[in-house]
Amino acid sequence: MSSEDASFEQNPLRELLSLLEKSLPLPVTAAPTAQQQQLEKQQQSLRDQCRSSQSAKPVPDSPWPLASPRASAHDQQEAELWHLFCQSHRNERRFGASNHGANKLLDLLLARRVKSDLWMSSAQPDTLLGLLGALRILLRDRFMQRRCLDDVEALECLARALKLASESYLIHGDTPHMLDIVRELCNVFQKLITCSVASGSGNSGNSANSGKDIFLKLQVHVSLVHLLSANDSATLQCSLHALASLAQQESPRQLLRSSSSGVGGVKPESLTEQLLAIAERYDSQSKRLAANLLRLLLSDASIRSAVSELDGIALLVNLAGSEDVKLAWNALWCLIQLAEDAGVRCEVRALGGVPLILALLVPNEDDSEDGVSEDQAQLTLNVRSAACCALTELLIDDRNSFLIAQNNGVYLLGRLLLPASSIASSNSSSSSAASEGSQRIAEAVNTLRKNSCRALRFLFSLERNRRAVKKLLPTGLLAAFIDIGHYNRDLSAYASVVAAIDRDEELAQELRTNLESVNQNREANQHIKDYAVLEILGSGAFGTVYKVRKQDTMYAIKELNTGGLGRNANERQKNVGYIVSELTMAKEHLRHPNVVRYYKTFEENDKLYIVMELIEGASLMEFFVSMREKGLKFEEDRVWFIFVQIVLALRYLHKEKDIVHRDLSPNNIMLGEDDHVTITDFGLAKQKRKDCSKMISVVGTMVYACPEIVQSQPYGEKADIWSIGCVLYHMAALKAPFDSSNMLNLATRIVEGSYDPTPLQNHFSKQLLDVVAACLTVDSERRPDIVGVASLMAERVLRHLDLVQAQKAAADRRLHREKRRNRRRLLLLDDSGGGGGGGGGAAAGAGTEAADHGAGGSTGSASRMPASASPTVVASPTTAPSSASASAASADLPPRPRAGTSTSSAAASALPPPAASSASGGGGGGSRPSSSGALTISQRRVRQISDPILPMLAALHKLAHLARLPPGVVGGSGSGLGDSRRRLLDKYCGALFSAGVSPVEVKEEIRRLMGASRDPVELELLGASDRLVRQALQEQQRAALRLERLPSATAEDCGAELTYADLAQMLESVLESTEFYHGRAGNRNSQQQQQQHQGGRPALRRGISLSDS
């Protein structure tokens, strides 16, 4: 025997091997004893119960494994031996094929214990725990893992044990050693699954039971998913680890996505909801593991759709900015996969995700510190690479592209292109420059540089951003950069650009020099009066447009050279004065959401400057170019949405302000956020070309000029109608209706009105073709005015009006909620700022509560009786009444009014004066002497009162019960009943019990919830989207009407105004689907009847009853 075997088989481990050898398997022909039959019957009953349907899920009579109160000495000895083995080999990692003792122990463990149903069903919990711990230690060795994978029968037994243990834990809770057993089983399967993924096949001898499919056939993933509902963080993390190992293969991901609901399957929506809940509320390690598993599963469309439906985009955006780099990396890669959808790209932008992702590229002061480890440096580089990839996906949307450029994206991405040898050397270990860690960091740096180059190339694809990128890149690098092509995702195509920078030090130095010129955060080196010039937005024949800043406000300044406004000084001055007067009129009188605002004009150094509103967006022409390069088309609804805004702006200019634009083209129509249209440069062409209108009007815009202008005939406002017809055609066809390199041919086509309607006929409605044809009517007399154009598209205009009204109503509701919230906060501050007990603030708060609950019922007068007078005696006048009516009147005395309240005088007048009482009472002989100063109240006149604190505690109890349920599970069944309502209630609980909420605010919220107030719930505080609120309200309405589904009209009409009454009804509906009322003393209806019989009143109307305890 080798020394290794000798050390392995030291006492008491030799005794363990001897014990296993002596425990021979039971012969097949032998009849089981009565005790064995009883144990087998109990175990089979437990299995049958666990396999039953989820709709009528029974509760097993006893947990598994079941601890026996009288364990035999043999069981105790075996348990001690297993634990001694675990203790002595806790640091052992390798056993190897030559270790005969370890191999023999594994064989005996599997054959005599794991594969013995009788032993597994009757094993003591501590013995089973020791055995699983030993199995886990043995499976640290890859050779042992492969041997175990080859034993399919042992895998089946282990899978059965995992199922029984997980269901027993979730049903019976933490019985002795149960948590440790579940963890050990999860760890065992994690090691086996990891080995199966690494080797590609867990059973080399039988392809039918290959490692790729064996775990799925054994339904291991179902038990692991069920353990995501565990309350123990270690158990949860073990199941997440095992599921992540299983999800490395494609087939497990498919089964996780396609399994049906029930005990034997997992819904994609339920699994996604659980992972999102873990990533939002659990500890850091659980968040990382949940985000990692979600990243692996997001390759499927159903999982991606579930994340969007469950409002997971906002959560992932928040996690992407986490200080935990591993969590941020997983969240970013989740966003990268989700950003393939255009709607997700828009949602990320609306949530403020673009600046947050760009912030990950900002240089960190810790990067240059010598104390940073190699692993930490590599993680930081990986996060920045993921941020570049996320930006690349977002750059498919032109609005995101513009936003990234506006947030200094060119500078941040260009900085990452620089050779980063200094970063690699500063973060490398001091042992050797060629160490493995240094090589990993160098590879990570190279990948980061290629990713940043790709993001820059995507940014360059939008024409508006090309000036800034060209300003950054050296001339010798620009050709290779352009040759890569637009929207090329192949990362290897960018390696040549990175290699060129590394080869040529001059290129690298020029890139460093150019970086500062594109840094938008640099100090401005040019000023125009009080305006700091930040960048050039555009330039043309008439001047240049700058982006400027004055204090903290951004403006656009258009610079015009006055030398081109006339042949001599007098003429130039006259034209300048004309422009200034027109712009002054525009500044004072033009107020329209679709027309640019002009603020100021001034002259300086023979130049005329026009200060105007800064439009954060791109011109319509830039969108045309970008979409043509991508091979995309405008959808008809989007075309109408943009065109209706143009028509509204022109109606305002033509009919209310008598202004003709005369130079309307896609270059002068700006698209901002949500396709908001702003028309610019109106009226300037007329003033700028007073004496040479033909030349100046035709240059650059002849494609959109009407026949009158081309023929030098008088024209009016209908020239703009022709122009918007050309713009509408251009939007639909992505090419101008009249376009030719030959100016004479172009003019001829315009005069004849000859254009090709074919590009519109196959993709757009007849209504759009009719509007184009009407606008492009050659005869100006027959061409409609702007009102006539609007009449041709009246339905679209009315739809737009409905949309605007809905947006205004939503904005009004938000403003109203904000005002009400601020007012309530001031009241709460006043109430809580009254000082100690009995102060004015407390009195005011109590008064508000009393007013809301009313003064009737059992909480009226009796609740305000002093404690010293609670039995049957209260203070009385000198002479006590003797009649029954007088006693009744005395018993129903109103409460003592508060000093300083408006009700004090009225209450005082209701008290009978002493004299009157004495006169009416007479001088009966049985009366109490007047010197006693008290009167006696009959017990029949005393009513039972309710504790005012109990309803609040009951409501808090219900919210706490709901919060403790696992995510995505209603009533522990996972049926998905009321999913949207449950998610909304979870968000409410999270907001209500967050750290920033004061006790006074909690009391106010509970009071509103108890009273089913019709006040709207603050959605901003909940963090709930309008979509989630609509879904929850629809589900609640469907449940109330007992319908399978609501008609589409009802779903559309269901608004997002959530009240506390709705929230209370949702809470009761969800609680009814759980076991909250199951087994409680009496049912709710009998409780209400008893309460009414005792003289009390229900706290809420029927169907809500939040005060039931």
C-alpha cells in the first residue's frame, strides 16, 4: 500500500470503510420487515404527495428526512465517522485515480447508501448530512466527478433526494439539518453539472444518457428553481450557482424557458420575476448570481419579453451603475442583449441610462494606484468594455447617438483608444512583467480599445457626429477608420485601427493632442459677449451656428456676416435693421411649441448674432440620411405624427402671424425627444435676400422650391404648402420628389410637377398619397392652403389632438400630485414638530384621524373616556338623576371638547346644567347623596369599544405577510394568480418601509389604506410604471367581474390613476388567494357579523376589510 493510501485510511476512516463493507445490500428475494414496510410506505406517500398537481397541492404529513427520537448506536457511530471524515479532509482537493481508498469509499457510498432507497428513506438527518458532505468533498476531484456522472442510477437517486429535500424544506421549513442537507445537495449537483459542461458528456459509455441531457431528464432544474424561493441566503446562492452551471448549455436554457407551469415545470415569467426580485432586494452576492443567471437566459426571446413586461429595464439600468463591478458587468450584458429591441433602446434613453453608462468610462483616480490588484483591474476593464458594447447597441437609435455625442461621448470613447501600457504596468504585479495576470490585463486592455473603436465608428455613422469624430482622429488614421463601414459589428475589423495607433507613435501623440479639442467639459477658449462658445453646430453659406453657454443655460447663436447683406454700408445697415426688427417681432409675438424661440440680436465686429433656443436633436435631413444608410423606413404612424406637427406650426405662422417661411426644407425641421418637431430659420430667407431673392432662395433649397419661385413669379404662403409636400414625400420615400444633378432638368420637373408616386404606393395609405398630390399641385390657385391640407387629414389631426390632451391630462395629474404631496409633507412636518407628548402637532394629527374615521359607532364617546373612570362611574353634577331617562341621557354624554376647537361651545351647550338636572330628577329617596360627586351607569348601557391601534396593526400584519412570500409566488403555489397586483403591492411595501420614510408618513399611508381613500397613490414614490398599474387594475377588474379576459376597449380605457381603494382591494384579492385567512378563528363574514352584533362597525366597506385580524 502506498503512503498516500496509508494516510487516507487512518483510523477512524478505516472503520468507516469497514462499516460500509459490512452493510451488504438487502437481497431481492428477502421479505422486508414490518418496520421496513412502514418506512417504505411513509416514503412512498411523501413522494406521491409531492408529485400531485399544484392546483390541489397537499401538505405532507412529515418532513424528509425524518429524525427518529431513538437513533441506534450504529447510526450514531456512522454519523460521527462521516463528520470526522469531513473534518479531516475539509482542505482536500485532489484524490486522483491512484488513490484506491478514495475510489473505494466513493463506490461504497454510492452503492450501499445513495442507491439504497431503504437507507435513504430511513436515514437520520445528521447521518445523511455527513454522507452528503463527504460526497461533496470527494467530488472536488474531476476524476471522481466523471465516475459519478457515469453512474446514472446514482444520479437518479440524488435527483430524487434533491426533490424531496427541497419540497420538504419549502413546506415544513427549517427542520433539523434540513438547510445543510439542501445546500450539500445543491453543491453536489453544481460540481456534477460543471464537470458535464466542461467535458461535454457525462456518460461516455452511453450516449443516450449524456451529461448534456441527463440532468434535464431527471428534472434537477425544477428543484433548483423551486429553491429560489428559499428564505436562507446560502441555500438560495447554492441553487443559483447550480442553475448558472446548468444554463451554460443551450438545451437547459431551452427547457427552462419552455417548461409548463406546475410542480414539474417552470414558467419563464415566474423565473424571470424571481430573478429580478433577487437582484433588487437581496444581498450583494445573491444579486450578482441572479444577474449572472439572467444574463445566461436572456438569449431567448421569451425571457427578454418577460423582463420588459416586468419593468426589469429600470432595475438593470440602476444595477449597471452599481459600485459592485461584477454586478455592473452582468447588468450591462443583460442590457446589451435586451437592446436588440428598438423599444428597449428608447426606454433606456428615457430612464437616463445613456449618461449613466457613459459615466462608467470616466477616468477613475484609483486606476493609477499601485495597490489595485490584478483581478480588480481586470474587472474594471471588463466593465468598461461592456459599457462600450452597451453604447454600441444603443447607437443604432439616432436619438441615442446624438445624446451620446452631447454627453461628451466622443471624448470618453476616444480616450480609451490611446495606448494603455501605463495602465497595464501600474496594475500588474511586481513579480514579473510577463506574468499570467499581466497578460490577462493586456488582453483586456486590447479588447477595451477595440470596443471603444467600434462604438466610435457607430457614432460616426450619424452624419451629425462626423465633424467631432474627424476632429478627434488623425488624418493618417481616418481612412482606415472610414473603410470599416457603417454599423459593422465584427470586433476583429477594428483591430487594424488599434494596431496602427500602437505602431506609429506620432499618430498616438496626435490623438492625445486632439482629445482636448473635443472635450466638452474643457474651459471655453472663445466668447461672444457673455456667451461661452462650446462647439460649432453647423455652418453654411450665410453663417455659422454655435452652441453656447451663459451661466447654466444653453443657447444656440447664429452668426451672420453683414458683408453679404448689401453692396455698401448704407444698404447693409438697412438690411441689418430690417432683420433685427423682424426678429424683434418674432421674439415678442411668436409662441408655439413647434416654432423656435428667438431671444436676442446684437452686432459685434461687423457680424450679426442671433440668440435662439437650443434644440437638442437632429434635423430631419440627418434622419433621412441615417435611415437610408441603415436600410430602414419611416413607419406611416411616425410620418403622420411628424407631419401633423409641421401643419400645426404652419397654420400658426400663416393664419395668426402672417409669416411665410419660404425656405422650408428638412434641414430647417428639427426632431427632438419623442419626435418633437421644431421649425427653424423661418422668415430669415426673405430678409437676407431682399435684393437678390432668386439666387439666394434657389441655392441649396431649389429641390423644395415651388414652380412660382422657379419661374420668378409672385408667390405667397402656398409656396410653403409645396415645400411641406416635398418634405412629406421625402419622409415616406427617403428621397426627394424632384431630384436631378442637372439644374435645368430639375427646374423643368418642378414646373411640370413630374414626380414618381411608385415608392409610396406599396407601403403607405391612399390618404398620404392624396395629401402629397394636393400639396404638389402645380397651379397655385388650385393648391390648397394650410387649412385645406389639414382638412385632407382631419382624422390624423384629431388623433393628434387626443394624444396631446392625454399628455396634458397626465402632466396636470403629475402637477396636482406634486402639489398635494408637498402640501401633505408640510402638514406632516407641522404635526411632527409640536415637541413632546400632548403637543399641538399630536393633537392636530389626532384630529385629522378622527375626522377621517368619523365620530359614530363604538369609537365615539367611549373611546375618549379617561382610564380612571372606565368601569361604571364618571364625574357627575351635585344632584344625580333618579329616572331611567336621566340615566340614559347621562350615559350618552358627548365627549369632552378640546380647548380651542370650534366645537367646544356647541358641546358645552349640549350638557344639561346642574339646576335642570336637579329639578327633573326630583327628590327620590333612593338616590346617592350629592356629596359623593359621582353617578352610576348601568352595565347594560356600557358598550364594548375597539382598540384604535388594532386596525393599523392588522393592516401592517397583512402587508408584512405579503412581503414575506417568495417573489413570484402567490400562496406558495407559484400559480401566477394576480402577478401584476402582487408586483405592485411589493413595490408599495418596499416604498412604505424604506429608510427615508418617517413614522408619521407610515401612519398616514396606513390610515389612507385602511380607509380605502379615493386619493391617488403617488406612483413616483412607488417606482411603478404606468404599464404595471394598468395591468394590475385590469386584473383586479377582471377578478371583480369574474371574466377570463377584458374586452379590448375596457383595457384601453383603463387609466393609470391608482387610488388607495384600488390598492386595498388588490391586497384583499391577493390575500384571498394565499393561506392568510386559512385556519384563522372564524371566517371574515362571521367576524363582521359579530362585530356588528356587538355594536361596532366594520372599519371598511365589504370586500376590503383590511382591519380584520
